[in-house]
Amino acid sequence: MVAEALRAFSEATTVAELKQARITHTGDRSPLALANREIGALPPEAKREVGKRMGQARGRVNQALKERETEISAAELERRLAEEKVDVTLPTELVTQGAVHPVPAVMDLMSDIFVAMGWEIAEGPELEAEWLNFDALNFIPDHPARTMQDTLFIDPPEHNLLLRTHTSPVQARSLLTRELPVYVVCPGRVYRADEYDATHLPVFNQIEGLAVDKGITFGNLRGTLEHFARELFGQDMVLRWRPSYFPFTEPSAEVDLLCFNCHGTSVGDPDNPCRMCKSEGWIEWGGCGVVNPRVLEACGVDSSVYSGFAFGMGVDRTLMFRNNLSDLRDTVQGDVRFSRSLVGGA
Ligand code: PHE
């Protein structure tokens, strides 16, 4: 019995064959198991002797089975390793890859400058309440920016919903929902019924900033935007501040960047026209100002204790100047070659 089992084990060459041999020679109906069952019927002395021999026999069989199992699985592993060998020198097919789109890439870059200063990222919906887009921001009811020409309203009009025309409603949302002081930036998509050409898109991106704390002044705004511009465009970037008007800031300003292309040299020189700044010497970057106390009050903030500044910069425009693009439409046409050409550059 034992010799037969050992032979069957050594003849098995695969896991499956060994399993079969194991069932045949050690299973419930194997000769060994059957003989083992007979022991119970033997007289007591014989029982001891036979039981001992039977135990030894079963021990040898099980030992042989275990050894053969180890041998076979080692051999199978060897065989698999040999069969599945990978030739890393074989030529591969080229896989075309996408690329990070430059607009979100530059958006992240801009946001990160503020995150590094401890500001938080705030978000708001693109489908916005008219109240937050305009009323809370001190736009009078018949302000021209509300009219159909600029703003894309949603039907039916009584729902008072629109596609946000700027990221400034997130100022109101942040003041209404956050604990003071507030330091947030909000990058996001905005919509205006604008023409679609090389320098205008009806859907574009802004990054809004809002700081509300005790004792905030225009000086803080200036220092912050100068730091922002220098981190983004280089330490030698020069800014120009022009007085302006926004209903939600007072005083307000527009910030210009010294032209990346002619550095101001095209101004007053008809022989040296600059396509980037149209020979103005400066490029408009965004609007900003000290938060109008009416906005603070509309959002439940005590304007006798707190003050703030806000700004809103065009992200697509920033990318355009920074990477010397000539046509904003390239950013929405989905040609991966455009994205690839700016990878690492954005
Ligand atoms: N929301 C303004 C715009 O879209 C920009 C702005 C933001 C101005 C914050 C002042 C303060 O033109």
C-alpha cells in the first residue's frame, strides 16, 4: 500500500496529477483509510501493534506527499518563470498621450501662490442667483451690466438665475458662510454674452481674491497683488494702478502689467507697433479695490470692525500674456497639440 502510494506520488508531475494521487492513496476511500478503519475490530494487543504500524505507514505516505508537493510547485514556478519571460528590449507601439490643459494648469499656479500664504480656496456655482451675482454686490437694480447684452439669464426669469458673469458672487458666499477673518481665492469659469474672437471668449476664467479682517487697507491690496504678479511673471514685473469703478469696491482700481512684448517701448513710436498691447505699453490684468462697506453689511459683517480688499483677474488673459499666445480660441478648440506645446510652460 505504502510503496504503491509513494510510486504514484513520484510519478505525478503536475499539481493536478498529484491531487488525484493524493485522493486515491490517502482519501476516505483509499486502501490506507479502509485498513485504518479495520483496526477498531481487532483484539486489543493486535490493535496496538497494528495501530502503531498503520500510524508509521500513514506518516511516511503524508511525508512523501508533502515533499512531492514542494518539488512540483517549485518546478511549476520555474516553468512559469521561463515561459513568461518578458523581453524588455522588444520595440513597443507608441501610445499617444494627452496633456494637462494650460488653463487649469495656470489656474493652479495662480491659486498656489495664495495657498502658500495660508489663503483658502473657495468655490461657488456657475449657475448663480441674481442676488449674489449683483444685488449683494451693490449693483443698483438697473445697472447696465445686468442687461441681456452682458448677462446670460436662465429661463424662466422669475427664478432669478443666471450664468455668473464674474467670480465675485463667491465673495458674498464666503462672507455669508465662513468665520471671520476670511482669506480666500476662487478660481472659476464665468460667462458673458461677448463676442468670440482672438481676444474674447463668452466663457472664460477668473480668479477672485477676498481678504476681510480687522484693519485691512488699500496698502495690503497693493502689496498682495505685487507679490502675486512677481511670483507669476518674475521679480522684475512692474504694475500700474489706474482708478476705476466697481459697485462692490470703493476705492476701486484696475491693475495693468507692463507689456511682455515691447516693455513699453512701442508707446508713441509708430514704427514699432506692438500687437500685444496695441502700443499702449500696458496690458489690463484685472480689477480690484477695498470692499465696499455695503457689501460687508449685506453679508452680515460689521463694517465698523472689519474691512477688506478684493480682486478679480482674468486667467485666460494671464495665460495669453505669460505664454505669448496670439489667439484665445486655441484654449477651447481641444487640439492636444496646443496643450502639449505648453506643458511645463504654463
Ligand atoms: N468682478 C470684477 C470683474 O469681473 C473684477 C473685480 C473683482 C473688481 C473684485 C474688484 C474686486 O470685472
